[in-house]
Amino acid sequence: MIRLFGILAGLFFTVAVMWSFATGAFVAATEGLGEETAEHAFHKYPKDLHLASDGVFGTFDKAQLQRGYQVYKEVCAACHSMKFVAIRDLADLGYNEAQLKAEAASWQVPGIDPSTGEATMRPGLPTDYFPSPYPNTVAAAAANNNAIPPDLSLMAKARHDGSAYVYSLLTGYQAQPAELLKEFPASKTPTGLHYNPYFPNLNLAMAPPLTANGQVTYAPGNPDPTIDQMAQDVAAFLTWTAEPTLDKRKQTGWPVLGFLLFATILAFFAKKQIWSAVKPSRKD
């Protein structure tokens, strides 16, 4: 009798705990469903962006990556660092040794004066990483309305659908819709911020970085540097910085899959051969 009582008490406790969790999950899931916010109503998902590196057979378009690097260098680098990318990595974009040295020397990186030991700035070397435009985070925040510009090295992987997100954000600045202000009067974009429906909370401190067609001058033979084209190019470049071994990974993946398929077939026939002489027991 005592044992039966213990079993029933245990079952009751288990059911009570499960009911508590289920009730809490339901409340958490439904809380606020009747209170639509401006972010839910007007936030947009990234636009479609098709890059040469998309898909299992895709490869990087080196010409586009070079254009994207130029956009980063002439526009984005004024505020954003790229501390996980070394200048010598640009060799993967098709730059030769002389071009790498010239590109490195065009950047100023922190150094030490060998005669005085004081901090100074020097021309970069291919082994240097891309420098930050600010000496520290306090200076970065002070120069950007108290918002620290994020590092762009891994941005294409740090955001959902990152390549399309970067492209959409750069081309998504617009005036705040009248419908938003009508439905949510308290959601007017604060002074110093900029409305962009592709940003999670609709307003961000970064002013539109791409403001005019031809803002960056491409070399002859390249597409016209429209705002849309420059946004696509820098999105492709940041896709490469986030995963520079993407091409090699795809090239390695197919032989590996082929080997695994061959090994599976071989193992199947080996199993058939080994067990062919074994007869199953007969059940009367």
C-alpha cells in the first residue's frame, strides 16, 4: 500500500511539473501577441541577393571581390575595423606580391618608434591586419553618436542571411513612412538616428554610407558604380572575409562525398560476400 502511494505521488509530481512548464511556455509564447509593435509591423526581411559564391557549385567572383574591397577601403573603413583579416589575405582576390605591398603601404597601422619607444603610425606591411580607424572604443563611441561601429570581419556570418542583410541595409535607408507615424506616433525616429526597415529596431546610428552613384570610381571594364552595385560588391567582399576558404571547402567536399559513396558501396558488397555463406535459421 505504501509503495502504491509512493508511485501515485511520483506520478502526480511529474504531471504537476510538466503542467507548470507547459503553462509557462504557453504564456511566454503568447505574451504580447495582441500588442503589435512598430518593429513587428514595419521590419522587412532582407532582399534577394544572388552572388557568384551561392550554391554548392558557386565560386567567388574575384573581380567583384576587388570592387568590394575598394568600397570597403574608400567608404566603410572610415568607421569600421576588420581586425580578423590580414592584408596579405588579399592574395586570394588576385593581387600579386607587388600589389599586396603597395596596398599594405597605403594603410597606416600603429607602431613603435625604434629610437624613442613612443607609439606612432607607420605604413602597413602585408603581414599586418587591417587597422581600426579609432584608437579605442571610447573614441569610436564619441565619434558616432555613442554607438560603436561593429567590426566587419565576420559580419556576413554574424547576421542571419548576412550577405543579403548587408546589401539590404546599405540600400534600405528611406524616410519614415507616414503609416508608421499614424499607427505608432511614439515611434518617430529620434534625432541623430536614421530610419531603415531592414535594421531590427528600424533606427540606427549609422548614416547612409553610400549616398550617390559614382561615389567610388571603378576601373574601366567594370560595371557602373551605382549605389546598388557598390552595395552588392561590398556584400560579396564581406562574404569572403567571413569565410575566405569557402571555395576550397566546396572543392574538397565533392571528392570526399565521392569517396564516401564509393566506400559505402564497397562495404555493402563486402557485407554481402562475408555473410553469403551464412544461412538463416529455420523456424518451425
